[in-house]
Amino acid sequence: MQPFREANAARIRYLTDDEIQKLLAAVEGAFGYLVRGALHTGARYGELASLRVKDFNAATQTVFVAKSKNGKARSIHLTHEGVEFFRGICSGGEGGEILFLREDGRPWGQSHQVRHMVEATRHADLSEAVSFHQLRHTYASHAAMNGMPLMVLAGNLGHSDTRMVEKHYGHMSDEYRRLAIQRTALQPSKSLSTRGT
């Protein structure tokens, strides 16, 4: 059986810095916290919905995911901004409480995020629809472009090696590639780069 053409091609949709700011300006309240949690961790929707207050560890600056898609636990290491975000939303909470709750105080359930994400995309006036899972792509793509070692990024995302990261999340923007090449490629001297007479 022949696979579909480009069936294994890397998915390349992620939000630019400008799109991130537009999206954040369009989300409020409980869903806004959930979106920010995704952008700070790269965690999947189901992983975020299952987090409890005790899963944030300010001392180690990590968020503990008890069960990933592959069934394994992992700790997600946070940036300084991520630590401050989780410190803020955990403040005053009891250890066993669900961390991210809907406006009505109930847990986020399966597919509850879909409608909110559609509305947020529309209010943000983005050029195309964005799924919640693309926030994971956004986290990973920006981490890679900012120089995070792929093995470290793979660990944060819950992968045992870099293959999935390289295939799905390690893509770079054209602008990033251009700047990287300008910084690092061999630069011939002026005398070599001009024609002799």
C-alpha cells in the first residue's frame, strides 16, 4: 500500500511573535490561563487539564506531568517567565486541586477547548484558524529557534529522542534561517567576492 504523498511531511504551522500577542490579547479569564500555560510549557491540552497545584515545583522550576501521551511521566522545565506564571496561578491553591478550571469552576473536559480556540482565533483576527495543539508547535518552534538543544526540547515535550522534534517541531522560519546563515556561513573577503579586472 502506497503512502499518501507528503504524508510524513513535517507540520509547519506555528504562531509568530505578532500572532502570539494578538491571540493573548483575545483570550481572557480561565481559557486565557490555559492558553498561557500551553505557551509556557508546550504541554498537550489533556496534560494541562490534568495538572494539579502540587505539580508545580517552584524550587526545581518545573511542572510535573504524571501521565503523557506515551504513558510516561515527565517534568517540564520552565523559563523564568513560566515560573512566575505558575507561581501566580498556584497562589493560595491546595495541593490536590485541579490547576486549570473553567469559569464555572469545573475541570476542562475533552474537546472543551475547541470552541474557545475558534472564538479566540476569530477575535485575534489571525489569517487562518489555529488549533490548541498548534500552541505546542509554537512553543517548540520558538524554543528551537532560540537555541534550545533539541535533546532538551525533546525531554520537555515528552519524547525519548530528537526524531519527533526534528520531524515535527524543529523547523525554522525562513527569516531565522536567513539570519543564521548570515551569522555563520563562510564570508569571503571583498577582494574574493568581486570580479577582477
